[in-house]
Amino acid sequence: MFKTIKNWRISWFLASRSILRGSKGTLALTILVMALSFINIIFMASLIFSMMTTMEQSFRQQALGDIVITPEDATEISFQDQDASSIGLTEKKQDYNPKYIYDRDSVQEKLLSIPGVLATTAHYVANANFVYDPENDGENEEKGAWSVKSINPEKEMTVTGIHNKMVSGKYLEANDRDYIMVGRDISGGFGSPYVEESLGGIQVGDKVKLIFGNGVQREYTIKGIFATKNMLADMTAFLSEKEMESILGAKNMASEILVRVENPGQERLYIEKIEGLGISDLKMKSWQDFLASSASFTDSFMVINLILSGIGLIVAGAIIFIVIYINVVNKRKQIAILKAIGMEAKIIVNSYVLQSMFYAVIGISLGLLFIYGFVIPYFLANPMNLPTGDTSITANPDTLVTAAISLISVAILAGFFPAWMVSRGQILDAMRGE
């Protein structure tokens, strides 16, 4: 044990002498490469992590809540062909069949009786064909089919944050019967990526005709337009609950109920509690269940991150290998002398391993200083305007640890092999420069 400690002390002495007496330019460049490699790994991983987090939170906060409750036997059926052809749309559209959660108010009261359930909001859901005639002349009409939901504005504000995403006009009120609120992907403005499929730039105050699957046709004035950067929300229109009930001929029912809970991440526990209420014919999903289809999207980004991180590690390892290799080649005679006076080869090899670790540790330290001192504060103050939403960079502690361990491991290997190759040579050959 004592001998091992002594050997490592000697190795560190040799490593420190080599660092202090070596080229300061080479030292600075090597550390800079280590820092940049670490920053590259962390930045890309953090960007992808932040994008996924932003997207997930957007679905949770703007569209789904924490838990979505629907009727057990709710399925999808097609609009009748004549409903579509009546406005010049020949393709079949999808709509929910008339299956509802009955006695909506009672169900919501029971849900709120569960400790930890903060709020609920209920929606009627239907699809409708939209017709926008900007000149009111029956020509150059803009048409499309989108989802329409009902809202109770007061309850909706406690579950979703759409009221904070209004970009034009005003939020719906409970007694609005002649007004509709639409997402930007329906309106076609405010940076929507779906302009060609939209209503061509419809604005607050314009009128739009809706034709529902049951044949009801009504005209509404656009009261407000919202932009959440969440496709599920931005391709939705909202009517007041009273108006939707008059269209569907329903009362005190719902197509879905969204639930907001106190402890996100424990949705499964709350679902079990809801099931314990004994309310029959309900189907419950957490917001994570709805995002399961996005797993391939996330996996693709993770593969890209692994490739870029791998390239960064290879570059860092190559730089250290070259630096250490040149160093040991230039010191072959010194290494031979040390071996001739009885120093073990592993002590010499360990000195170069420690030297490589020094480069990596200092580089990681500078990288962390740059990330926490500049990158994170900058992007918190200036979020990136991405299709998934306004995204700030946040560093995941697990990513930091993994990146640091990976870079140090690469540095150790890159320092070990050139030193090992040279130190195993014959002493006399090394002293002759062969």
C-alpha cells in the first residue's frame, strides 16, 4: 500500500515537472481543446434535452393537462360524404362518435375530492369544416377541417395556459355564443408553419362558417387567436360550453375531462385513485401516454447527439494522443535513463496518464465555468425561438457527469498508449535514439 502511494507520488512529480517545463502554448491549446470538446458535448445534449422538455411541457400545459379522461367506448367514425361535399370537400373527415361522459358536473366534483387534484376542465370535442369567404362573394373561399372544443373559461384557465398565449383579440367568455377562438395554425398567421393548409390569414373580427358532422351550420366572429407553438393546441378552435351544447344537443356531458394534479410525475398514482372512485366506463391516460408516439422523434435526436458527442471525444482523444506521443518521443533518452537507474516503467506511464487527466480536468472545469457563467444565463434571458417552443438551455446533472467521465476516460486512454509503447522499448536502443 505504501509503495503504491509512493509510486503515484513519483508519477505526479514527473507529470507536474513535464507540465511546468513544457511548452505553454501547447499546454494552453490542449486545455482549450478539452474545454471546447466538453462544451460541445454538453451544449448539444442540453439543447436536445431542453427541446424535448419544452415540447413535453407544452403538451402538458397547453393541450392535455396531467391526466385525460375520456369515455371507455369513444371511437372515431367518418363524416358522411354529403357533409363534406356540401362545401366542396370530397374527402372524408374524422370525428368522435356521440359517446360522452355523463353527469359531467358530478364526475368533476368527485375528481376534486381526491387529495392532490388541483383542478379539472371538461370539453366537448367535435370536428367541423371551416369556410372563410374574405370577400363575402362566394368566390376564393378558404376551407379546411379542424377540431373544435368547448370550454368553460373559468375552469379552463386553471388547467391549460392558453389564456396566456393570446396573440390577437381576447379570450372567450362563458356567455359568448357568436364568437370563436382559434389557434394560429387555423388562422394562418403569427408565424404558423401551416399557412398553405390554413384559412389564409383570417383575423380577429372576421367571420367564418362552421359545418359540423351532424349537419349544423353556424357562423362565428373570430374573437381571439392564440399561438402556443404546440400543433395539437394550435390546430384547435374553441367555442363556449353553452354554444357547443346547443350544437350537439347535449347537456351536462363531456367528451373529455382534463385533470391538473399537485405532483406531476405521479400521474399513475392519481389514476389509481380515480379508478377507486367507482366511476364506470371511463378511460384514463396520463399526458406521457399521449406522447408515446413521439418516442421515435426523441430517439432520432439522441442518435444525432451520440454521433456528435462521439466525434468530439475522438477529436479530444486524438489531440491528447498526439501531444503525449510527441512528448514521450522527445524524451525517450530521459525515459531510458530513468529506467536504467531502476525506476519502474509503470511509474513513467502513470505520469503521462496523470498529465492527460490534468488536461481533461482543467478543460472540464473551464467548460463548466463557461456553461454556467455564460451559456445558461444567456439563453435564459434570450430563449431560442424553435418550432417546439421558446427554448432555454438547461444543463442536466446526469449529462454533465456522463460527459466528464467520458472525456476523462478518453484522456486516460490517449495518454496511456503512447507512453506504454515508448516505455516498453529497450533501454540501450532508446539511449541511442533508435
